[in-house]
Amino acid sequence: MEKSGGGGGDGGGSGRKKPNILITGTPGTGKTTTSSLLADAAQLRHINVGDLVKQKNLHDGWDEDLQCHVVDEDLVCDELEDMMEEGGNIVDYHGCDFFPERWFDCVVVLRTDNPILYDRLSNRGYTGSKLSNNIECEIFQVLLEEAKASYPENIVVALQSDSIEDMSKNVETLVDWVRRWSPAS
């Protein structure tokens, strides 16, 4: 990761003293583990959007086919706005195209090899269309393409997340990036 700080739209220029990072990727790529480890190591706030949606009822009900809540993206953005303006956040979510571009200084897309991802999702109890849709999402790099289409390409980075060693290396890389980050002038 060669990016230095302040590259995220007008993000760093909005008065934040700490960067905001989005960690995205297909379910099972290690977003929550990576986000938690990074939050501890870099002294940032970890926001798990899936948990926030459940805790604050930021949804429009339940999708029976996919066995998940239907997220109300406007409510999520309203809930996060003040925290994001403050800075120092790691947002952990499998989607990225509805968040305002100005919020993030770095967008990390975690990638996992398909056999490993298949095992992780199967172990979580994913079956049928929920399992196949997520595997196809990873095969076709849907979230990486979504991130590149939604944010300046210079702030989007893809990191491999197949093992504990990969996750540790990713956290170390991101901690170094946070330490080098400075607000845009």
C-alpha cells in the first residue's frame, strides 16, 4: 500500500484528525476479524454495520431467500454521519456503494480463494442460493469492482485474506498506513 493520507475525496480536509477506513469483501473473507484487530492496533473505532443494523433496527425486514435483514441504506448513513465526520473509524460491511465517497480515506477489499471461502461459509451454515451467490460474488470480483466504481481508485486496495498469516500481514500494513496518514490540507 503506497497510498499516503488525505487521498479520499475531501475526507481528510473536513477537519478529521484520524482517517476513516472501509473494510469490505464477500462474507467470509475476514472483515470483522481484520477490523477488530486493526481497531485495537491503531486505536480506531470498529463499526460492524451488520450488528448496527440489528441493534438499531436500520432495516426494512427480513429476506427469507438470503436469510438476512434488508438494510435501509439511508438509515445506516444517517446513523453513521456524525461518527464519520469525527474520523477514526473502521467500517466493516460487505457492501460499499451506498456510503458517501467523502467518508473514506482508504477502502480495503478483502479477497479469499474460493475453496477456502466455500469452507468458511459452509461452516457458518450457508447453503443453497446464499452460499452460491456469495461464491459467485467472489469469483466475479463484484465487491472489488463495486469499490473501484464508487471511490477514487487511488484509495482502493485489494488484500488477500486466506489465512491468519495474511490477516496479520494485512493488519500490519494498515497500521503502517494509519500511522503515515495525515489530513489533506
